[in-house]
Amino acid sequence: MNWALAHRIASMAAVQAHRDLGVDRTQYVHMHRALKAAGVIGMAQPMPRLFGVYFSPADKGPAVLLNASLNVITQRHTAAHELGHHRLGHRTAADEEIDPALRWGNGSWPEEEKTAEAFAAWFLMPLPAVRAALGRICGSRPSTPEHVYRLARELGTSYAGTVRHLVNLRLLDSSRASQWVKLPPAGLRAALAGGTALPAQAHVHVITGASDGQTVYADAGDLLMLHLDGAVFDVLPKGLELRDSNGVSPLMAAVVTAELEPTAHHLVEVGVHGQSRPLRLTVEREAPRAGVDEVWPD
């Protein structure tokens, strides 16, 4: 099976899964809610050599075991991959902790792994959600790699995976994608942060006028950057703190701390010069899961 066929199979399976599991295809996909809706038991613990494991009904499943040591983006993708095994009727599978980019398209993926991997992309990045996010970011198709990075932040996906999937969605040509996928996300983060120094794993969430009424899904260490002239943070909840750029960047930033409660919706208000009402958005902390799904935040 080639990748084109795997994506055709996976795209149809993902649409059916969205429908069956009550997933809003225009919004950020709540991966762990989807697992629960599918009746799949979720567990997470540190595993030195694995991304995750899917246990089929024949092996006392359905259940997934995720690597608790992964960052939240990789863990979300792994959960979607394991859900793909379940929805596609696959056997029990253990997925090695090997960067998919190292094996992408080289023929070494078994057929069930190809379709599960393709399913993860289609499940986490449905076309209506991609179009809605791109409308807020750039109006239509991405014209810069920074647009793709911002799209990945809105969808909770990896930069490289988002670049590749835009080709599947026919929103990015393959030649441009082959160039953009090689760019290190650290450079894109730095550009969007206005040159402000960032921790190695921190993401940058750009706040513009189009962010009004939206929800930002961020983890501890991430930055919210105001890309609005004359804008200031008027209201910040406990767990979000103003960050001093030390004069490096004129952009105002707020950093997410570990004090931000992961089970709550946190209101942020931004005052914008010349506007009578503040811009309002919600921040939710999306952190890696550990333990069993009964204690995971919804």
C-alpha cells in the first residue's frame, strides 16, 4: 500500500470517527475526550522505547498506553494514531519511539501503521478546522512558514506534520512544503516572539484581533504574544504572568506557568488602543497525560 491509498482510507475513516464520536470538525480536536467517547481506556506511563501501544479487543482492549514522557503535541498525535488502529480494526500494535520524519515515505512502514499514521493527521486536522484557523491567521492559504506554525498552534499539532497535511488538503504545493518542512521551528518561534529568548520546548501563541472569542490551548512555558499595536494585557488569571522582554522585543508577552489549573477555562482580556471593549479570549492548559484516564482533565 502506498501513502496515497493510506490517506484515502484514513480520510474516510476520520470523517466517520468525527461523526460517531461527536467531534466538532470546525474546532480544535479534544483527543482524550474522543478516546473516551470511543470506549477506549487510556493510560500513560514513562516508556523509554515506545510512543504508545494499542490493545485490541482480542487482547482485553480496546485500550491505549501512551508514553507519559512525551510532550503534549507528540502525545496527542500518538493518541490519535492509536485511535486510528482501533477505528480501522487493527491488531494490537506497539509503536516505536522513532521520529516519523526519518521513515516518512521510504517504504518501511507496515500497511496498518501507514493507515493509522494517516488517520492521526486527518483526525486532528479536519479540513473545516484548518480553513477556519487559516481564515483567522492569513485569510486563506498560508504564504509563509510562520502561518503554518501558527496553524499548528491552533490545532495542537506539530509544525512538520501540519506542513505535510496541508499538501494532502491541497492547501500547499508539494515543492513549497518540501522547503518549509526542513525549517527548524525554533527559528519560527523566535521570529514570532520578536527575538525574545525562549525555553527549548516553549511554543508561541500569537494573539491578534481575530483571537477575540477564541480559545488558546497552551502548556507551561508557552508564550502568548500580542501582535496588536498599542495592545496590553488588562486581565490575566493566576498562572499567566507578564514577561519582561528586557527591551529586545516591543511585543507584550505573557508566559503560562505551572500554576495555571488544567481543568479550568481562564479568561484573558486585552485592551486595544482605540477600541471601546477589550478583546476577550480563553486559555486552557493542555499538558501531557499521566496515569489513567479517570484522572485526566476533560
